[in-house]
Amino acid sequence: MKTAKNQKTKVYRRRCEELDILIYYRMLLQRISRHLSPEEVSFLMGKPLDFMTGIETFKIKSILAFDLFSMYRVLEVNSMDSMMPFGVELSSQKNLYELHVTTLADRVIYDMYKVDVEQDQKIIEFKLIDIRHDIDHYKVSTADEVEKIRIFLNEKIGAGFFNEERQPYEIHALCCVELKQYMQPKNLMLVLDELLQGSEDARIVRHQTEYGFGYVLTAHAKSTENK
């Protein structure tokens, strides 16, 4: 890690084909353009919360087609062309890449370089700038939004919405439509975590499958597992 005044830079390295970096770039671009954190995208996909961070720091190197489609679906991307570089001629040669992630007071900068070992130089592939997702500048409106989601989901529990398993992106979409405003996924995550610890009648469980997790009322969890 390199450190300087008011900034920290972490460097991640990976040897891979050009196709892998293009897919990586498009995934990162779609997340940043929607102002979502890696944890929020992971949540909407029904993945462990460190899933997208694992991809973005090269800890997870194999990106499944199902995961690409899942991200395309939950982020409501216009076309799969925005996720996959269709019709582009790419070299199958493997290159060494370096990702420099610099955290500043108000933003995070992603610089991707292709390393030319023979020429002893680095060629910039792309530069993307994200916000600091760990800083909340709107605490009052955040608390108000959390309360709206809390009341709404408790009403939906009473109406039987969670009698069958519901996917995170499905719950999020319903909140946005019914409450007539965009709800931050991180705020929905907070309320769902509360409901995991709720009273017996209103408690839900997180049901894990090979494709991801969903939420279902505790009383109906066994019937969901038997499907």
C-alpha cells in the first residue's frame, strides 16, 4: 500500500486476457454509473456482500455467465451489449494488469494499467471515479427512508408477500414502485437485517441456494426448502 497525505492507494495485479479486462471494465462502469457500492450490487444479486469486492480486487477471477446476466438484470442495464463486448476482435494473449485503487476524502479512483514488462512501462487502460460509499452526507433523509421501508415491509408481511421466497432485487423493485421513489439498496438491507431478528410472527429468514439467496417468512421456510 502506498500512502500520501489524505489518500491511500492499493494495487492489485492479475495476468489475464483482454476479454477479461473488458468485461471487468463494463461491470465496474455499470456499478459506478448507478452510484451503488459493491456491497449493494452483491445484495441485489443475492450474493454474499463481499462478492463484487472479490471481483473488483481480482480475488474472484472467473466471472460466470449467470453472474453477468444477474448483474444485467438487477441493474436494469439497457442491453447485454453493455456487459459483454460482442463482435470485438480481441487477442487471446495474456497480459499483466495492475489496478490502482486510490481512496481520497470524497471519492475513490480506479486506474487500470497494462504492464509491458519488456519495455518496463505501464499503459493506461481506463480511469473511473466513484463516490465514497462509506460516507453518508444525508443522515436525516436516510433515517426517513429506512423508516418508510420498515413500515412498508411490515405491511407486506401482514399481507402475505413473504409467504413465498422473494429475491432481493424483487423486494427492492417493489419498494421503489409502491413508495414512489428510488430507495437505496443499503437502506433496504438494514430493514431486512432487522426482520431477520424480528418477532416470531414477523420474522423472516435468508434462504440460500446455489444461485443466490432470497427472503421468506420463517413459518413458510420449510415449504420453500422442499421445492
